[in-house]
Amino acid sequence: MTAEFISLSQLNSLISNEIRNIFEEPCWVMAETSDVRENASGHCYLEFIEKDPISNATIAKSRAYIWAKTWMAIKPYFEMQTGRKFASGLKILARVYVEFHPLYGFGLNVCDIDPNYTLGDLQAQRMKILKQLEDEGVLNLNKELEMPETANRIAVISSPTAAGYEDFLRHLNENAGGFVFYTRLFPAVMQGEQTSQSIIAALDKIFIHRDLFDAVVIIRGGGSTSDLASFDDYELAANCAQFPLPIITGIGHERDDTVLDFVAHFRAKTPTAAADFLIERLEETAALLLDCQNDIAEGSRRILETASAALFTMTSRLPLQAGYLIENRQTEIANFRQKIESAVSRFLGNKQLIINEKEAFFRLSSPDYLLARGYSITTKNGKTVRSARELREGDIIETRLADGKTESRVIA
């Protein structure tokens, strides 16, 4: 007996009919986008996936598609509302028709997407990154850096061809105060998947020459706001938060703050606003220096006035004071002269006593003084005879007396 059977197409048609009966109306599905691509006909093909919140493993997957007419309406609205390019990796809430095609199988036909859900998820991702940076203790490091008062040596990270970069330079160099700025460009990709790593590479180059710069300005300017996801990157934010120079962002979007904006030292809405920030700081410094100059000038004027008044008073009193001064000096000179004369007199008197004592000593020690007292001096051959043992019989000796000399011969 032959078993009953149906063809595959019949089976798929039955499944298709059942699914159509069950899902007569479209339903809302929460999923993550994957493998998003647009073909030449303008249709968008993608996959919806669901991941385990703990293991991050894919636990569900379905083919999805957005027909060209719907896609032309959904895409610009979604990107305008979220500020993000419709691409893989987005959490979305999509309104879909559940379909089963006999040839192509199961699929979800997207007819609408709620951007508010994606906005909430993007904000949740930002908060998660910011919380991680806070837990690591680096969230506010760049904000806490001290910006130099005369910050005019600027490292710029931007695409060389970006209109925002040209606007920044023109606005900076044509400032009304005539302040001079020195800039150097470190080129980087500012949109797309390579943005984060490209900016980090530019920061690494600046770090090598960090002593040559006062601050870093990251400029995006122009372009679509749908590329802002590149600036909600943890690795980029961590590098900027810990960079040793103050970072100023001028990414060119006014509605949303990215994670990069949050960790930067200062967030400017546009590249020209970043230039304004630098110019205003120099204007404030110049005003402060002018105030200091005026204070110094006023202080100097007061000092000169006080000194002039004191000099005038001194001049008016000078004749009288000079008389008193001369009289006092004359009295001091007279007293000093008297003291000198007295000291010299005492000195000469002491010296005279010493001289008299020495004179008396020499006078009493003189041979003439001894001869006058009755003594005599005996010499032999011109030498004084001090002992009788020095004489021999027959020696001729000379005897000197007070009133003359005599010669004698020794006989015994």
C-alpha cells in the first residue's frame, strides 16, 4: 500500500497559510541587526538575531528584508532620529509581517522601525561605557587637567579634506585680537569603522611630541550624524580620558553628546566653536594682563606721588636740619679731636717714660760711668783682661782710668 504524501511545495504552502492565519496582522519584534546590506534594486536585506545576555551567544536568528519603497522611508527617518547609521549591531524594535515563502522559506518583512527604542539602547550603551570608565577611575582625568592660560600650540586631529578643519583654521587665525596660534594636523579617519583606531593612532603620535603642544582639538565637522557611533567607543574614550593634554572636541553635532564628548576637557558643538573657545581663553588672559598692567601703573603713580610729597617735605626742612646736623657734627668732631689729643698725649708720655728708663739703663751701664766711680779697665793686646790667669810675666798691659791711660809690664 502506497503511503499518502504531499509535495514540498504543497507542504510549504500549508505552512505559509498557517502562518498567515496565525499572524494576520504585523507584530513588533525586538532584535539586533546583523549582516545589513542594500542591493542594486534598493531593497535592504539583513538578519535579526538575539543573544544571550550572559554568554552573548546567539540564541535565535531570522532572515529579514525591507522592500525598497519602505526602506526609502524608514532609513532616513531612523538615522535622523537616532543620529546613527542603520547598520549591523543595532538594537531595534521592528514591526514585521511574519511570512513563509514556498521557495525562500521563513522571513520577516519589515514595515516599520521605532527609533525611540534604539535611542534608549544607545543611551544604555553610553551609560555602560561611562560607568566602566568611572569604575576604573579615569572618567574625569582629562577634565581635571589644567589648561594653560596662553594655550596657542594646538595639535589637531581631523581629516585633511574636512570642511570643518578649514573652518577651524580660518576662524582661529582671523581672530579679532590678532592672537597667534600654532597648529599641526595629525590626519585621521573621522567616519566609519576605522574612526576609533585612526584617532587613537593620531593620539599616539601626539603623545611622542606632547611637550610641543598645549592642547588637542578633535574635529569632525560636516558629514552625516549617522556616523556618531564611532565616538561612543570605549577604547577611544579611555585613551582620551587618560591623555596628558587637554582635549577639545568639535565633532559638529549639537543634539547628542557622545562618550568622547563626555570625557573630553571641553566639548564644543562645532569646529568653529572649538576655535572660539581657544580665542576666548586668550582674550581673557589678555584682559587679565591688561588689568595687571593698569594696577601696576596706578600703584607706581601712587608711590611716585607719595615719594614726591616726602621729598618736598624733606626739602623744606633741609636748611634747618642741615644747621642742626652741621652743629652736631662740629661738636662730635671737637670731642673726637679732644679724645685724639688726649690719647696721643698719653701715648707719647708712656713712650717718653720708656725712653727715659732705657736711657738711664744705658747710662749706668756705660764704661765712663764706671771709670768715674774709681774703677779701671785693663786690656792686653786690645782685649779686656777679666782674670789674672790671663797674664804672663813680661806682658805689656794698658790700664784705662777716668782721666787717662797708663802702660805697665807684668814682672811676677
